[in-house]
Amino acid sequence: MSAHDRELTKAAITHAYDEAVTRPESAQVYTQVAVAQALLEVADAIRDLAAAERGEQQMPG
């Protein structure tokens, strides 16, 4: 995932979270935010593992 894609994903997560806060009756939105956050963390971990296997330096954040 490129840095640009990561920023877009984070922006989408932030937007979904903001919607959840302003519309608390929508539990589905909370679930979608949690899933999106988990997927982003998994993608980061996979990227880091792949870089480590190739012996590359890992970029912070």
C-alpha cells in the first residue's frame, strides 16, 4: 500500500468515525470503522513482514 493509499484509507476511516459519532444510532458504522482499522493494521503488518524478508529498512508510521 503506497503512502498515498494509506492516507486515503485513514481519511476514509476518520470520515466513518465522524459519522458514527454524529449518528450514534448506527451501530453498523461503528463495526465498519473497526473492520477498516483492523484491515489497515493487517496491511501494514504484511508490508512490514515482506520488507523484513527482503532485508529492507522499514519506514516509520
